[in-house]
Amino acid sequence: MNKEYLIYKLSDAVKNSCKIPREAFTEFGVKRGLRNEDGSGVLVGLTNIGNVVGYERDKENKLQPCPGRLYYRGYELDDLVSPLLKEKRFGFEEIAYLILSGELPDKEELTAFKELLNDNMPLDHRTIVHIIDLEGSNIMNILARCVLEMYTFDPNPDDISRDNLMRQSIELIAKFPTIVAYAYNIYRHSVQGRSLHIRHPRENLGIAENFLYMLKHTNYTELDARMLDLLLIIQAEHGGGNNSTFTVRVTSSTRTDTYSSIAAGIGSLKGPLHGGANIKVINMFHHLKEQIKDWTNIDEIDTYLNRMLDKQAYDKTGLIYGIGHAVYTMSDPRAVELKKLAGEMAKEKGREEEYNFLKLIEQEGIKCLMAHRKTDKPACANLDFYSGFIYEMIGLPQEIYTPIFAMARIVGWTAHRIEELNFEGRRIIRPAYKNILENQDYTSLNER
């Protein structure tokens, strides 16, 4: 039998072998996507790390929309971000310390923690050679492979004691920016024919500034660095239920090594329905800038957005990317923060016209989506709606949008891994699937 035909035949057989009627999920009480019928998440664990609040329950236990709130170790996100904005200082390391330990550091602890991270930012020369060998590959894949390679260089890779987990966590948080910066510079050299620069991290810079230095040398402003720092903070943690963090907790529950677990989280975050969504939004925004002639004309904007919802325009998926969230209803607190940051950057970069257009797309996108769904259930812009625009204003290429998300979320991943392996009564996470196929009678090979 022709091998290509065999692949086609096997693929065609999947049409029937994967068929599961939608009504069967209701019949057997199965929560598709681990979501309840009312849209809330199935409760599968407990945590002390992050809290995502997008709705409240009334006296009848029904969901009621509310302004979104996000807490890190009990502190509301805005309470952590506002002082940094007011004082115009960097804060990612401070928030990483909080998420890892559960406590805000004092000045001495913060200084020592920053020095510890900086000490761990340089890469082993073998890892640099490995990144060069992988030139042209997807940077998220390079990141995952470099993480797996770190297992080889670790003197105690399988030790899951608390001290060793914390050491590994700090090394991963410190090394992610270096891996991403080097991987992009090598990609730019091999694919775009640009000069190759491998800049070592500087001792007097924090993670956000060091990343921009390794990536762009001195071609960035103080505001660029502060905005990246705040983006890292806003994306550092989002509860245990988001797909990539849950992946890390599931794999950690098997007591596998840290590097295997984090590589699995990277693979999850890479998906366009998770961390890859910011690229979908910025590409949509570029398309809308070209298709809509008057960026202030609400009727023209509404007409085009409705065509998108009717699967007649853009990529014909029926989606307005960046609008809607699985948990948040009235607002996504991360998007609220990023909207303010985007406005501040747009003034410096001379892109206020685009920013105002993006705000109108948000406003009208929510309105059109709710009308299209014929519901009064509120929708909101999510994290991805403004993040790509900010990355673009900083001058960062799309190839590293999702890797930057990983640079931030490694903090939450490692904290959840430590928690998963250190609470009492821990068990391997092993949910059940209901098999609905009838048993078959075996037929011998000669009779098939």
C-alpha cells in the first residue's frame, strides 16, 4: 500500500474514531474543558499563591458579574503596581520575591535577591552553543529545549527538597531573559542576515533592563524598560487554573524533575489560545488599521467588526481577538493596568491616534460581541488586547511576544510547583475519562 495513501486512510479514520456527541457530556455530567455549565471553573485544587476574581455568587449561588480583581499572595495587583508607577521604579524582582516566598521583601532582602538573580543570569557556554545550533527554530521551542538541557548541567536535577526547588526556581527566573534574548539575536542573524551580538548581562541592571540591553544594546528608553518591567509583573501569575500553570502542577504531582515540568508549561503557553494570543490581537489591529479608513468613525468600525463576527471578514473565524475571558466578566484588571500604560507610552512615542483607535475597537468590539451573542452578560478586553501594542511601541519583534510572557510566568510556575510538592497530603493529579464506546468482538487478522 502506498505510504501517503496509508497516512490519508489513517487520518480519514479519525473522523469516526474521534466522534463524541456533544449531548454525551451533559448525559454523563462531564465538564468540558473543566468548566461548569455556568462558565465557572471546576474546583480541582487549593492554593495560597494567586487569586483570580471575575464574578461573585449571589444568595441563589448564581454567578453575578463584577469588576475583575487579581491578587498575588493576598495583595491586589493595583496595590502592588500603583506605588511602582508613582515612584517610577522597577519592581519585577520584588514581586517575584513575594510570589515565591509569600512575603514582601525589605530593602536588604530585595537587594540581596536582585544580586542573586543577577549572578544567575549568565548562561553556560554549552547552552549558548546549543542555541546557535538551533538557529531559525521557534523561540518558544528553543526555550523549552534549553530548559531541558539545564537538567544536564544541574548537580542535583531530581532533588525535590524545598531548598533545591528554590535554587532551581531562581536559576530559571534569571536565565529565561538571557535565553530569549540570545535566541532572538541568533534568529535575526540567521534568518534576516543581521549582525550577531551576544551581550553579557550587566551587574547594575535588573531583569527588564538587562533583557532590553542584551536584545537592543542601548536602543531603548527608561520608559521602555519600566513598561516592560510592569508587563512582566502583570503576567507573572494568574492562579493555578490557567492552562500552563495547571500543566506545571499536573506534571509536578508525578514528582518529575523541575526542568521537565517547566518545559511542559512552556509547551502549553505557546498555544494561540493561551500565551500566543497577543500575536493574534496585534495582527488583527494592523488589519483593521488598513481596512477602516476613518479611525474615529464608529459606524464604520461597527460595520467591519460585525462582518468579522459573521465570519465574512479578516480570518473568518468569527472572533474579535482580545475580547472576552474565561473568568473575568466586567473587566480584566491586567488589561485595565495595560490600557493606562499603553496611553502613557503612546504619548511618548507619538502614537496617540493609534491608541485612541485601539480604545474604540475595544469599546465597540465589546458592544458588537454582546449584541451578536444576544446576551446582556458582559464581556471585557483581556490581557492580550493591549500587550502586543505595548511590545510594538517598545520596539520588540513578534517572535518574542510569547517568550516574554514565559519570562514573566516562570515566576508563577515555579511557585506553584513548590507549593504542589510541599503541601500535606499531596497526591498525583489523575482525573477520569468516561469511555462511551461499546466493546468490540475481536476479528482475526486473516478475517479482516
